[in-house]
Amino acid sequence: QEVLGEDKLMAILKERELRIYWGTATTGKPHVAYFVPMSKIADFLKAGCEVTILFADLHAYLDNMKAPWELLELRTRYYEHVIKAMLESIGVPLDRLKFVRGTDYQLSKEYTLDVYRLSSVVTQHDAKKAGAEVVKQVEHPLLSGLLYPGLQALDEEYLKVDAQFGGVDQRKIFTFAEKYLPSLGYAKRVHLMNPMVPGLTGSKMSSSEEDSKIDLLDRKEDVKKKLKKAFCEPGNVENNGVLSFIKHVLFPLKSEFVVLREEKWGGNKTYTDYEALEKDFAEQVVHPGDLKNSVEVALNKLLDPIREKFNSPELKKLSSAAYPNPSKAKPGEKGTKNSEPEEVVPSRLDIRVGKVISVEKHPDADSLYGEKIGVGGAEPRTVVSGLVQFVPKEQLQDRLVVLLCNLKPQKMRGVESQGMVLCASSVGEPRQVEPLDPPAGCCAGERVYVEGYEGGEPDEELKPKKKVFEKLQADFRVSEDCVAQWKQRNFLTKLGRVSCKSLKGGTIS
């Protein structure tokens, strides 16, 4: 997507092959968007470059302890196996790659002294700004997160490369390196950036947001389920993770994409350039359902060799040890029949941004609306809300709302409701109700989470007898500055805080 230092790149190529590295912090499980840099690494090798892959284990811990210290070694081994399996899946020869771990050299005397030297010239402002798109941003940042960009800059010198390759989200770290490495007497490097693939919910594909990504080891039924729920609105090519995956992964790897469909809808169609496919989708010649089915087939072909490799007892054991499943506790621990009750945490709620497509009065109840609300899937959900006396119909039409999506569907006066619109309510009389507002610019289907609970996977369906929502909802409040909270932790999307217009101090239901 972008190159910084192209003149220097061209000068090096006149004399010799380029030495380049790509690094990955060993945090959450790698997902299918990793095929974007992998396909570019294949291009670098074809072009004769010397390529180093860095497993940045120390970075994984420094980034707000995304990888606990005791799991660093296991996760680094997992990354090494899975990245190599990805490269083999797309036909990249491993013998031409160099694999390095950060702790192989980042704990040396020389490197440590350079970290101190760098910290004496870097301002807190520059360190925080450099990591803004990469390091997890929290209200009270740890010092480790400020060290992160400096270490990544020093990696360029200690790996003895001419260039660093990474996602465009790394740009601020790259410009930080260009500014500060010369202050230590080291050369400024070239930087190359690949585009970021939007996640299935419309925002960046993220390891910490389960529904935004497809894991490399997801079963075929999981791939189908996630693609079915993915944001792929008919004719809408903006923030469309399904189209982006075709553009940035499938086309570069195969140089074509086949849309699979029944004969009655025109039969299969092969596209040899992405722009033609995007044009047909925008003009609704290609249906979202056919697009998703076709991506599912193509994606499973890429994932099958990786799944097969990780089917060995050794790698199954490594996978479960590196990423222990909290729901599969040992006897006597949480999650078993003879133990404490299962943990009730906000990440169990599947809360999403929804867009109200239509609003009508319920045919059999004057106090109820029947709404069609889009949450990123091919079909909108039918939702029944008791908002008639509080919110005029025209104020609901076309607005963004916050929708609880994993309640068990239930009939309300004969109409099945497939979700609940979350609203702020005043404490005193007369009662006032306002639907919660996602930040401006959010996409339908984007995940809403509670601060500190970004990484959990929601229940498939909340069991009414367990009262999970009711237990959590007891601590839902609106702050004095009208922000939705659970136990004083903010409701968030990728774009910021969820709020209401005026009901400060209210409840949420």
C-alpha cells in the first residue's frame, strides 16, 4: 500500500539483493488476514530478497501483557509452526527463509544498552504516538507499551536488514524508527506496508475480537458460521471484509476468483481482475450469499493443509497449552459440575451495532414496535421493542442502535423477536427512555464490548435459566457524562465509547 524510502530501495537493488524482515508479536492466534503478508513474503522471495521472519516474543509481553510470561515460549512455538504451515500452504519454500526469535538477541548486553540509549532521547509523547495503532491503548498505560516502538526500531539494526515490512497500521512505528535510529548512529531503513484487511464485522480483523476473524485452525463449520454472520450488505463495497479478503488474499495468490452459483442464477463466473468483481457486487449482479459461499470454498482449500498439520497429537497438545480454554477447567476449578458457578462476564454477551432498516407498529400491541435491524449479515433481524411511548417512529428509522444478539428468540404477541435494543432509562418519574448511541461512523455488525473484556467469545445463545444477562444488567449504568458502563467500565466499539443523549446516572435495559 505504501513505501517509505523508495529511492534508497532502488539504489540498493542496483548493487545487490534486498535484505528485509517481517515481524509478528506472538499474542493471539494468527488468523486468515495473515495470508496478506505471507503472499507478499512469497513475492519478496521470488524477487530474490533475503527474508527474515521475526517471532517477537518479548514484544508480545510488553504490549500490555497480551501474552503472559509463562505462555511466551509456548505461543512462540505455536506461531513458528502455524506461520510455516501457512507458507507451505501457499507454496513458499521455507529453506530460503531465516526464522529468528526476539529473545535470541534482545536480552544481550549490547541490545539492552541501546534500549537505554534510545530511552534517553525519545520523548514520552513520541513513544506513545508511535504505538497508538499497534500497542493496546488503555486509560493508564504501562511503561512497557512506551518501550515497544523503540525495541521494534532497534530490531532493524540488530537483524542487519535494509528494510522492514509490515501492515500500514505500523506506519507510526516506522516513521519513529526513521527519526530515532540515526540519533544512535544507525542507518535509516526502508519501510514497506501492506493494507489491512477489514474484519468480518467491518472493522480491522483482530485476534482479540473473535467474531471479526477466522482462525487458521477453525473447523469448516466455524468458517461457515462466521462467514454467514459477516458484514456483507448487498451492493455495499465499503468496510466489506469478505470482498477485502478476496482482493488482498485470494486474487494475489490465485490471479482469479470463481463465484459459485446455481445455473438458475447464471451459473459459475470466473473473475480475472478484482475491479470487475467489485463492480458486479456494487451493481448487485453478485449476491452476498453466493460471494460468501465462494469465499468459504476457496478459504477452506487454503486452511485444509494447516488443519491437517495441526491434527498431530504433538501440535494439538501445543495448541491447547499455548491457548488454554478457560471453559475446559480441571475438576474442582470453575466450569465443572462440582465447582463454583461458571463465570458471568460481559464478554459472554453478543452485543453489536445495528442499523434500523424499518419500523412499524406491532399489529397486535399498541405499545410495541416491530423493527427490521441490520447487524452485518445477509438478512436483517426482526426485533420487537416497547418504545412506542418513548421514541417517535421517525427517530428510530435509519439510526444506529446497540443490539443484544444472543438472547434466545422469543415470541412477543405473536411476532418472534431476535434481539433486544439496549436503552438508557431515567431513574425517577416520569420515566424517560433513550436508545444507546454507538460512536458515529460505526458499521452495522461491529462488536460492542466492555473495556477490559475485549477478548472473550460470546455464548452462542444465552440460556434463560442461567440468567446471564440479568446478572450482568444489574450493574449496567449511565455515567455522569452519559457513557454506558458495566461496573464503571465503558461500553466501547473500535471507534470509541457508547453513550446516550441526556440520561446521566440512568440504568440500561
